[in-house]
Amino acid sequence: MDGRNKSLRWKQFFACEAAADPLSEKAHTALVGSLYRRRAALGIGAVTCALASAAVAFISDIVLLYALTSLLSVIAVFRILNASRAAEGPEDVSPVKLELTYRLGAFAFSLVLGLIAASAVALEIDPMAQVLIISNAIGYGIGICAHNAARPTIAFGQLTLVCSPIVIAALFEGSVAAAFLALTIALLFPAMYSIVSSIFRALRDSLHAADRSAALAAEMEVIAMTDPVTGLANRPGLNRRLPEVLEQAEGLYQIALFWLDLDRFKEVNDLKGHQIGDAVLTTIGQRLSKLVEGRGTVARFAGDEFVIAAAVESRPGASLLASQILGEVRRAMRVEGERIEMDASVGIALTPDDGTTADELMRHADLALFEAKAVGRSQVRFFDRAMTADLNQRREIEAELRLALTREELTVHYQPIVDLATGRIRCFEALARWTHPKLGEIRPDVFIPIAEDCGAIVSLGNWLTGEAARAAASWPSDVRVAVNLSPLQIRAPGSALGILRAIREAGLPPERLELEVTENLFLEDSPHIALFIEELSRAGVRFALDDFGAGYSSLGYISQWPFSKIKVDRSFVSGARAGRKSDAIIYAVAQMGRTLGIEIVAEGIETRKQVRLVRAAGCTLGQGYHFGRAVPSEIAAQLLADERTAGASRQARLRAG
């Protein structure tokens, strides 16, 4: 039983090197490298043994010992040169070849040294010479076990080859002392087995832990560079990949950077749920990856934004690829039974004209995307140097706009909306005006879009509503005030309560407030819009549909929402569309308004002729420069007072007559 256990232990020992197999090639290389790491010790050991052998050969003057010493010296020189070569360029030689070379040299050296010591015992030379060579041989065998513990088969193989000949020679010698020498040497084997295996396990476990840590670090790096939803590169992944793409393309072809922003993706998430939203992103990511496969890379840069870097031959080639990108985005998809159609805006920057570094291209593509979104949805824009100046101006205005309210630079002007039958003012539209102390007057069509982009429109809209309500509270009770609302203001949490609080604090009855919204608002089909309109309508606030005919006009909006007024876009009255066809359209809208009990306002009236035309068409109200421009609140109040005074005078004359 004991013999079987010993056999098992020996098998485990010689198999312990195999435990290193699961380690990476890097770990195996490290273990093999440890064989060559202590070259000085290897050289000293080889020289010491060679000198001891030479001394024994000289003392005994035996040809066999001279021959074995010469062979040992040659092997020693070979091992020292091999160790030096391995230290200079181990990357040029495979670990397997390095280990094999070391193993052959080590085994040869150990065997020859063991044979020299055994010969010294067998030939009965000078006792001190025997002690010299035997002590050197055994010392070498013990020392080499610690030195080569990283590869146990080499360590134990050397110990066996150097000691076994001595044990055999001692047993053949036949004396009691020789027998005890053989026994003590034999006892070295289990002792050195324990030491070697202990050192090897420590090395193996250390390398295995380092291997696992490296693998985990690599895995974490991949996770950190990958978008979890789409499996594409994320922002850090793109930041790492893009410079590589540019470097590979340098001097060979152009790289076009497409920054793509999905239109109305937020509504998909809000209405359909995040699960469907994620599926949409994944589908679009897969389509884009397939489109540029082999010539570009795709990353999900932010929530609904993708960045594509692709090789192109020219600017027209980039334009064609942009069309293909939009085609993939617009292609209808079915997710969990839902048919979903998306659209996108795209900004493009192209090497080398728009930049040669990743930062330049990203910055310029972002500017181009900003311009694409500024002119409307589903647009494509290439970067232009003028965009940088425009951006700087926009940033300056944005920064100043945030301070304008606190510095009281913003004011409210009021443009009259008159009754076409009587000429009396029925309503004033409240319009924000901004006079900057240095920049002068900044037009609403400049700062309102900037306010919408930076989120300041919510504060601006709330302020405008409050100011308009306070001014209207001092007007005659039959005159209303109209305020334009931004979709962002409507979506803001508590926006309806904010408006009701503003008119309550101003003392204005809800029915005297009109909120003007555009048709584009209803394209989003958001539940927030329905709740907003329902809550305010229930309180008595009136709603007007502004710029009717300028966008995606639909009679469905009119039947679905509680509009009390429709404002026909100025382009039908005084713009390029004005003419016989536009007159017919105004007439049709006016007749519809009469049937539904909705007032129709003609915008942009500038001449008496236009007054007669829209009045004949059936419009009930008019607005435009013909009736007056927007004026400060005190002048608006004076206009109403003058109108009331003139009306009272006419009535007095009638009574006197």
C-alpha cells in the first residue's frame, strides 16, 4: 500500500508541470525565462564544477577524468553562451525551443558531472579529491533544484543525473561508509521533491493569479469600450479606435466622419417603452455596421446618436454614403409586432479639409450636425468653416441669454389682433424682445431657437406668460392676450400648473389667455401634450393653432384638439404663396371655421387690399403691420384707452344727434 502511495506521489510530482498548461503562453514564457534569469549563478556553478573536475583530473592524472572534464567544460561554455543569447533576444526564440535547449544542456552537464564524481569513487583516487568532486556534485544537484524549480522535471532530472551515478558507484564500492553515502544521497530525493514542488506551486499560483487578473482586466477593458445595448463601440471605444482608423488611412484615402442623431427617438422610448427603444437602436446599429463593413467603424456615441467613420474616395462619395445611411435608418422595422419608422439628421466632416485629427473631425462633424438640426429634421450637412463663427456667436448669445432675465434686458411687446368687421382690438399677441447693452437689439428669430436648443426657453416662456398676464389684467375685460408656447415648455414637468399659477397671481381670468401652438407640436404624439392641453382647457384657457398651412397641415388636429382660433400663415396673405390659389385656400379655411365656430385670423396683413381680400374670404380677425407693429405694454394700454375714448365719443355724438 505504501509503495502504491509513493508511486502516486511521484506521478503527481512529475505531473505538476502539466498543471501549468492552462496558463497562458505569456505565463509559460515567464516560467521558462526564469531558467535563464540568474545567469551569473549559472555561470559560477558551471565554472566551479569545471574547476573542481579539472583539479581532480590533475591530482589523479587519469585519462578518463581528463576526457570527462574536457567534455564538462565544453558543455559549460555552451550553456553560458546560450544563456547570454537568450537574455539578449528571447522574443526571437519560442519558449518551447528555449526550454528544450536548456533541458539538453542541463541534463548533459549534470550527467557528465555525476559520471566524474562516480569515477572518482570507483577509481579510488585521493580521498580529499573524492570529497572535493562529490561535494561539488551534490551541492550542484541541491542548488540546481532551487534554481530550476520553475520547471520541476528539469530540476529533478538534473538532481537524478548528477546523484544517481554516485549512488551506484558507492553501492558497488561495498564499504559501510560508501553504503551510508549512497543512503544519505538517496534521502535527498524526497527532501528536494518537497522543496521543488513547494517553490513551483508558489510560482504557478502566482502566475495563474496574474494570468486571471490580466484576463479580467482585458475583459473589463472590452466592457468599458463597448455599448451594452448595441454591442458597438461606445464613446471611449470610438476615442481609441478613431485615431487608428485615421493613421491607417493617411495618404491612402479620405475618411468621412458621420455624426448621426435619430429624430424623435425620445418619443419611441416614452410611448413604446425602453425595451423597444433598445431594440430600435440595436437594429439601426446592425444595419449601419453591415453598410460600412470592411471600410469603416460604427459607434453608439450617446443615447440616440451614432458616429460612423468610413473610407471614401471623395466628397461626392461621402454624400452618397450619407444617403445610404439615411436609407438604412428610414427603412421600416418591426419590433415586437410594432412597425416603427425612424429618421435622422447627419453632420459630416471629411479628411483632410475638415481636419486630420480625431478631435478636429469630431468637433466639426458635431457642428455640421448642429446646423443640420437647426434647419429642420432629416437633413444632411457638411462642415463649413463659417459654422465655427456661427457657433461662437450662438455660444455668446446663449451665455448672455441666461443672464438677460436677471439683468432685465428682456421686455414684452404686444402686437394687436383686430376684428375685421369693426376694426377694434380683440387681442394682443405677446412677443419677447431683447436689447443687449453691447450687442444691441437681437431678433427673436435669432435668440428663440438658441433658447430652445440650450433649454432656456422654459424659463423664458414662463417669464413671458407671467409678464403678459400681468399686463392683460389691466386691460378691458373683452381683450385677451396670446402667448406662443414652445414644445419644450409644454413638456417641462408642471408646465400647466406654472401657467395657471402665473395667471392666478396676475389676477387674469383663464379665458382671457390664449396659448398659441404650431402644427409641428402634434407630430410627436406625446401623452404629455394631451394632458397639458386637457388640463388648461378644463380651467378655461383658450388654444390657437398658429401658422396653419406652413407645416404638416391636417384637419385631424382641428377635430381632435379644442382650438378656438386658427391663424392662417402669413405666406398665404402677403408672401410668395399669395395669389388666386392661396385666396381659395383662405376661403376654404374660413368657411370651415364658420361651420365649426372657430375664429380665423389672417396673419401678415400689410395693405388695405389684403384687408378686403381676407375679409371677403370670411376671416374674422386680422394681424399685421397694417394694424400696427408690436409695441411696449404702456403703448398697448394707451391704444386700448384711445380706442375706448373714440368709441365713447361716437356713442355720445349718436345720443346727442
